[in-house]
Amino acid sequence: MHEPSPPVTDASEAPALTWLSLQQERAPAGHWDELRGEASPLKAPSASSQAPTIRDTWQRFIDPLDKATKAREAELNKRMANLQRQVRDNGITYNVYAAADQPQRPWSLDLFPLMLEPGDWQQIEAGVMQRMQLLERIMADAYGPQQLVRQGQLPAALVQGHPAYLPAMHGVAPVGGRYLSLAAFDLARGPDGLWWLLSQRTQAPSGLGYLLENRQIVSRQFPQAFEALPVQRLAETYRTLIDGIKARSPAGSSAHIALLTPGPYNETYFEHAYLARYLGLSLVQGNDLTVRDEKLYLKTLQGLKPVHGLLKRVDDDWLDPLELRAESTLGVPGLLQAVRSGHVLVANTPGSGFLESNALLGFMPALSRELLGQALQLPAIPSWWCGEAAALQDVLPRIQSCVIKPTYPYHTDRQSFEPVLGHRLSRQEQNEWAGRILRDPDAHTLQSWLPLSHQPTWQTHPNGPSSIESRPVVLRVFAVTDAQGGWQVLPGGLARLGTREGIASMQRGGSSADVWVQSPAPQAFKPSSLGAQSQSQSQSQSQSPSSSQPSTPVTAQSPSASTIPAASDATAQRQRLVTSRAAENLFWMGRYTERTENTLRLVRLSLEILSGENQNLPCLLHFITRMATRHGLVRAEVPAAGQAHRVFERSLISGLWDQELATSVGFNLRSVRLAAASVRERLSPEHWRLLEQAESRFFKPSEDPLGPHTAMAGLDTMTVQSLLADTSQMLAALTGAQTDRMSRDDGWRLLSIGRHIERLAFLSDAMAQAVQLGLIAEQAGFDAVLDLFDSTISFHAQHQQSRTPQALMDLLVTDPDNPRSLGWVAHTLCGRLRRMGTLADGATLSLAEGVPQLIGMPPQALWPYPSPGPSTDSSAPLPLLATLTDCQNAAREVSDHLCGLFFTHSGEARYSVSA
């Protein structure tokens, strides 16, 4: 053990380890101190006994800072800033208020990891694997012979009486032979230095995505320490999870696995998208799936594709509106029947929610002896279910030393409430709670209060120096089922740090930390010993008359130190499936992006005209008035620009942020982000960051309490122009991300088609209005058209100052190389439609035939007259106007037909179809 450094009086000149000890406050009295590796004394230590004692692990972690003795705080501040920037750049969010109009809350992560030594991890790993085996056996009995209830070893109220128990699944053998594929266990270290189980999660445990991001970010801040300790890697366990689901699914290793999410408004949606991308799974919502002939299918552009495994992040109650909650829009009608028929593996098997009740913990020691013939290696916090008369009489007088928890949490049809700390209640409040418990004892469970261990955290303060402060910590670890039916514990976890008040909850202001599990010494690590012991014990118990089913050997695999990619089945490359919902969102993402760009350009042009030397030119004022009105940028009752310059200008500016105006820049920009949120697993972190930055910068001055519309309306024109220019630059970068950072599959083609539909409709309408108003007869009007088409530089390079109608037609209508010309847009749109000709019986091929072909058309054929004046009955360029009308009609028809072909079945499904 490392000898502690002698105390020093000047912390700024102390070695890093001593400085760390002097800086961090001790854990509260009676709590385990993770930094010092001991419980804080109940009495304050005397001055002579305050020499710092630090765990050896922390010395090796902090050693690299020794070379920066006088700049440690600055160095840690820099690393904390890097960490927070990485969180923002990766778009890691935890949405407490999961709604479209609420800001995304960045994930809260601390700089220092929770570090577990090999001895700590051996206790946790062995105990978690044993409990995983026990939970599987309890689940098998509850949905099988139900001997535990019959023999009085489990109260019926905690099994069949639990709202999360699903009678519809009774007697159904689990697909692949295992009920549980994944479980999470919340642990805390007690004052004795040992780890205790607080709770367990089996329905849809969260945290696997967040902990992986935590590891990647924190390990980058301390790479030397990460290698020096060394720390066990995580990637192999993720592969084990997917390989296990595939191996036990009906299709075996070729199975198609999907991750079921409630959608982008769920508080942990970031994690769902991240895991789907990392594990190579299809991210789906309930309306992406359908059940046919008792089999589960994914609705894609290519038709219905079978789904053989479902990793769910939706609680069981909401999985099937036919048999569970009828009002659910998150699940799939007929899903339970597909599970009962053995055609799809759902991880975990629906009906495991009753295992999460804290009341069950009090019965686990006896159940372990009965089912496994073993004492529990990982003890749980002493728990008393008040539905037992003896337990109620025993614990009620000690309510002040307990935590009051609901027996049936998260269920609206049974009494539920937030956990209450008895020692924080007044005598009157304790009596009131005692009365509630006596009136409904079944709904209440009491647990002993455990003083949580405290972890050092790095706290930065805007108005003061940074400091190291201690925070209570709860550790969540995960166990997964492998391909052989055994279990593996992920060597790490998600540490949740509490507030100063001791609340370790992300919803209530808590934070998180990475978890570093040290690799044991090579000579001391025997990966087969635990597995062999568990296998022997499991086989001996399989002959027990009380066992509900034969026990599968538990395996303890050594986590690999290599970073193996999580996605398995690398033998064959599969075509990426595009769900109908994803296709629709990509299509509208493209349309809203292009619509936003077009609107920005039109508004910027209008403001320049109203403030420039041509502000009194009638044709320009008529043009911007008509365009702004036609595209909904000003309301119909607003006077024309030629009648009231400033009224029109202020109306145009105030409408930019009007969220009730479906054509405003703000509305469309937010619509881009909302459409993208539904397909976030398809977007790179850089792409998503551009989306968020574009929206946040546009709405940044919206701190006015009356809202963004009122705040922005007071900005001067020059400030607005600058803001619009910045937004245009962000949109240009976003367009580049859509063009260069996305795979060219059918989803991307629909995004591109959406963009070109919008561009074709907008530019052809703008050209038609310009021609009808005689805009190109004036030099200023001619230049305005070039500006709106974003083709000024190209025109000057090709035609110098030759401002003739034919030159304009050549560049803006028939040019095959100008991406803003109508001919290029129409040609590209046709190409995208033809590439999708294998879908919908070739319906997109006929759509492509209906798009006008303008490339190669002589400009004189469009504008046969020498005069560029306003259109009249005698001089109107009828061929051009007819062509522009054809372009607008084609854009409209392509949009309507695509929606009918691919998107009409992407909405809510309320029934299943069987042959």
C-alpha cells in the first residue's frame, strides 16, 4: 500500500496526492469515503491525526498531475471544460421535460471516475451473477408452476397481485430458453466498505448508452491513468448482449434485431439512438412495426421485413394495446401473441416488472437458499413489506430510521409516491405516514436507511475558485445473457452522484461519473473458477424438487481488453433497412431544410431592397410584396411594401420567429430539428450538432420573458441581417452534412428528393413572378433574380454584363451544371426517382417521366421575344410561363404521389392483421 505523504501547510506547493487529500472535504461522519478508502469517523479527528490517507488507486490516477504542481486547478478546469464541450458536441442529453418546446438538457458528467479495485469487483460480479440466476428462477416459477406462491415463500400480492405481472404470459415458455437477457442492479457501499443492493431493474433498464459515452469521454481526459491502472474494457460485453439475443432468437445468427423506443420525447432518447447506432440495430417505434400471422414485421420502403428480436425500451404495460393498455400508442397490436407463438424474442420477456418491487428484496435470502442452495453473496438493504402483519409490527415503530418506498412504483392503478426518508420527517409527519401505511399496508415497503459512500467530484464555480467536493454515489451495474444462456457482468457501470442533500437521481439534479474497474493481476485472475463453481452449484440445484426448471450453467467470461466492435455477424453485409416512418421524416427533413434556405434568401433580399438604393423601384417592391405574401412571410392584412415601407419591413422581421406562422424561418428551422430527432440514429454527432447550433443561434436572443417573437421584433434591420447571414452559413454547413455525411440509401434519396421538390417549386414560382412583373427589364430587378437564385457569381463569370433574357434563361433554366438552375434541379430529381425504381412496382419511374426535361432546350425557345419587358397579352413569353407552370405542377404531383406510395402506412396502427 502506498505510504501517505506527510502533511503540508501550503496546499499549492504540495505533491498532487497530498493536495488532493487536503482539498477534498471528508465524507460526512459515518459514510464511506471513496478517496480515503475508509469510513469517516463519527467524531472529528484531532489535528495530530489529519495526515492524508489516500487509496493507492487514487495515487496512480493523480500521479500524472505531479508535473504541474502550481497549475493543478487550471489543468483540471481545462479538462473539465474539454469534457463539457465533448458532451455538448456529442449531443448527449437527458430530457427531464421531454417535450418539443423544452430545451435539451445536457447530460451531467463529472471529471473524476468512481474507481473499483479488483476485490470490490469480485464481490459485485459474483453477487450480481448469482442474483441474475435467482431472478431467472423466480421468473420461471411465476410464469410456470407457481410453487413459490403455493408454498408460501412468496406472497401472491407481490406476484399475481402486482400490476406488472402479466397473466397473458403465464405458461408461455421463453423464446430461446431465457426470460431475462439484461438486468441492472443499483448498489451502494455501506460504512463497512461492502456493497449492498438497493434495487434491481428488469423491464427496460437504462444506462448502457450513457455509461459508454462516459467511458469514452472521461478516459480521453486521463489517458495515462487509464492505462496505468489498468482499466477493464467494456466493448466485449455489448457484443455478448447482441450475440446472446441473436443466438436465442428464432432466426439464430442471421436474426434481424430492432430496438424499440417510445420516441424522441422520451427522457433517455439519446441513449436509444446511440445504442441502435453502436450495436447496429434498427431503431423503431411502435408504429414502425406490425404483426401478421403471429409474426413481427418492420414496415420499410422495401415492404414488410421480419423482426426476430426486440430489445425494448418501453415498459411492458405499453407493449400491446390489444391485451394491455388500450390507450397505448407506443406498442404493437398483437405483439404478445407473436411472443407466445415463439416467433420473436423480446428482451426482456414481457412480465418481468414485478421483479423490480423493493418488497421482493426481503424474501430473496430465503428464496436463494430454496432455489439455489446458496446464501446470497451480495446482500440487499434490509427490507420489510408492510403487507405482512409481522413485518409491519416489527418495522413501524422504527419508521424514523427507514426509507418509505412504494411496493408498486410507476403504476397508476396502485398507490405510488416518491421515496421518503424517515429521519427527515417531523414527529407529526412520521405519524401521518404511519397512518397511511396502516390504511394500505400492501402498497408500502420500508427499507433500512444506508449512509451512501461519498465520491470526490470536481466542482467549477463561475464566481469563485474550483474545488473538490464529496457527493453520495450509487452504482448501477449490468448483467447480460450470452449465446450459451449464461451470464456476464459488464466490468464497469453507471455511477450516479447525488446532490448535497443526498438525492442520487438524474431527474432531481444529480450527476454521473464513469466507473473504472481495475484489471486483476494476471497470476491472480482465473476466469474459469467462478464459472466452474457456479456451474457445479447450478447443476446440483437443477435436481431440487422445488426448482421450476432445470438450471443452465452460469458462465463467467473474462471481459476482453480489446475494443471489439459491438456489431456482430460480420460475415455478411446487409442492406440498411429504411422504415416508412424514417423515410417520411427524412423526406420532410430535406423539404424543411430547403424551405428554410429559400425563405432566408427571400427575406434577406427583401430587407436589402427595403434598405438600399432601389427601395423606391416599383417593380422590386411589387415583387417582394407578392413573394412574401405568397410564401406566408407577412400576413395578408399587412400593407404592401410600396404603400408602407417600414410597416412591411417590421412585419417581415417580426414574422421570422413567429411559431404560429407555419411558413416562418423559426417554424421551419425547428421543424428540421424535430424531423431529424426521429431519425437521429442515422445522423452523425457532427450533423446533429449543426442542427442544434443552427436553431439555438437563431433563437438565442429569445431570453425576453414575453418570448422570442416579441424579443426579436425589436431588433434593428442590420442586426437581423447579420443574424440571417449567420443562419444561412449554418444551413449551408447543414446541407453539406446531408450531402456528404449520409449513406446513399433510399432514405437519403428521399431526403434529396424532398429538397429538390422544394427547390423546383420555389425557383419556378420566383421566376414566374419576376417575368410577370417585368422584373428583368430593370437592371436592379435582373440582379435581384440572380441573387434569389444564388447565381450572381456564375452569371458574371459566364455572361459578364450581358443582361439579356436569353442569357438569364441559359443560366437559370437550362444550364446542366448550375445546381440552382431549374434544368439541373429537374434532372437531379428525375435521377433520384429512377434510382428508386425498384420500389413500389416501379411507380417512381412514371413519376420521373412527368418531370419537365429542360437541359438542352434552346433559351430562345423559352423566350422568343427580344424585349424583356412585363408580360402582356401580346408580348408574354408564353413558352417560359408554360414551362414554369409545368415545373410547379410536377413538384406538387411528385410530392403527393410519394406520400401515397410510401408514407400513408407510417402512422399509428391500432390492429394486427392475420391471414
